[in-house]
Amino acid sequence: MLQNEKKRSFIELGKFLSQFSENNSSKNPTVLHNDIFFEDCIKLIHLSQSHNGWYTPEQVYFAIESWAEALKEENLGQWLSAYEPIINEPKNIALILAGNIPLVGFHDFLSVLISGHNVLVKTSSNDQHLLPFLAKYIISVDPELTHKITFVDGKLENFDAVIATGSNNTSRYFEYYFKDKPSIIRKSRNSVAVLNGEETKEDLIALGEDIFRYFGLGCRNVSKLFVPKDYSFNSFFEAIFEYQDVIHYEKYANNYDYNKAVFLMSNFKLLDNGFLTLKEDKSHASPISSVFYEYYEDLTNLEQQLQSESEHIQCIVSNNLVENSISFGQTQRPKLWNYADNRDTISFLLTIK
């Protein structure tokens, strides 16, 4: 039961969010309820780092600006046009959200409401303030949503289906606990980039955005590079020097020092530029402040390898070297139809009976 009429509430939310920018936040007189929410939003952005040390104002502003773009009428329209309305009774959908990056669970929240269901939200302890604030805004726009949105502190109860996001360890718990419910259970994933040595400096600078945005904490952040034999990392290090200020952030610097020390004590060979280490490794999940790399000899064989490892990969970045890869610099700017784990959330929600 796709609720196109609910689309208007989220368009208004997008207009509200479009007022906020790290360089210039200013009121638009046409935006609804600014007298209630504008100043409080500014305060929340700057308080977020006290709630979660990784949520610096720069990162929160980026997340807000990204959602302001996504919630434009044309984007919502294009996204929802792919689905046929289905008339079902509203169900209670439980969301168990991650908190690794700001508003990481907003897409699930949006999907549940836009599909006509009620949402029961269990936020991560790392992100307990941003989504409830946005929920208050859309309720002010559409008071009918008041009884469709519930934030849960304790045990989740009285739900018909669940969407849960966590680590590989917690996913096993989720799969057992929710085995009798329709569910989407998301595990840990990472993103990779495929290079061939012909990338421009601009490409590699954009790749730095894919690596360093949100300090590398997101599943869409590039944590591994695939490079041809005898690849020189000189151009890569020269390009990402633009991101050197990341080392001045204490939490990142502490991770850099610790992880580098662990690697060195284990006698691993490292490439290092003073704020990022590169380590040859078959794994996809590199620690904060480090990126793994692996050599390849043939792109066809590499594509087959990536396909076989697809359950561990969120997205692939390249200059069209690999099928279905995305452009450099775009990993943290997904479209509404770019579903996590390639699992169509709306289709799942529309088939719950």
C-alpha cells in the first residue's frame, strides 16, 4: 500500500534540511515550522559530537545535505514510480538501526512509512538524537504520522516484520531471534575500488572522499584497493594528501597510531604517508586509518573474484573497469534506489501480509 500522499511530508523535510550547510545555514521563509525547528536543528548538529565523538559537525552537515538532495520531489518520484500500489493492512515494522554514521538508518525509516506501515524504531546507542528530531519535524508537517512512529527504549514487542542492521556477530543473534518473522538482516560489508593506473589526479582525489568521508566508518567507504601488478602508489598518495587534516582529529589519530603500531609489531610491510597506512591483505575490512590492497593480473578474473565475494561487498568503485561499478567520489551519495546489500526494501515491505 504505497503511500504517495506521505511523499509530501518527506519533500517538506527535504526543504527543511536544505537550509543547513557547514558554510552557511540560513532560514528560507517558505519552509514550514522553522520557528519551532530551525534553531534546535543547528544546536543538535553541534551537540552531536558530544553524543558520538565521530559525529563532527562537518560529517553531520554532510549527511543532512545528502538527505536534503535525496528528498527532492523528483528523486522521490523516480524512486517510487518503480512500484505498483498494493492494498494491504498496515503492519508494525521493527527497525534495529546501526549508528556508525549519522542517519544511517533513515532510508529504512523512510521506506517503512512511505510503504504505509507503522515503524517501531530501536536506535543505536551511538545515534539516539538525529532521527527522533527529524521524526518530530515530519509529524509537525503531517500529524497523522504521530501514531505511526514509535521509538522503543526497551524490548521490541508487537511487530510483524523486522529490518535489523549489525555486525556479523549480531546478525547471528538477529537471525535466531527473528527466525519466525519476515526480515531483512544486514551484516557487515565493505566497499572496494578497482584501479588500473590510468586514473587522473581528480579521480584519485575523489577516491579519497570515498575513503575518508565519515572517517571510513561506513559500509560504503572504500576499505580496499585492487591494483595491477607493479602498480605505483605515488600518484595515489599525492592525490589524497588533500585529506591530511584528518590526522588532527584525535579519535582518528589515536586509531592511526594504534593500528600502525599493531601492524609494525607483527612485521607487516606497510606503505605510510603519515595519516593513512596501506597494507597488502586479502581481507576487505581494514581498520580505521588503513586501507588494504591486493594485486590482480586480469580484470576478467578479478570480476569473477568480486562476484564470488559479493556477499561481503557493498559497492565497487572504478572508471567502468568492472560491471555495475560507481564513479569515484560517489559512494556516500547513494540514490534512494541504491539499496543496502542490493535488497529492495520497498518490495520487501509491500509483500508483507
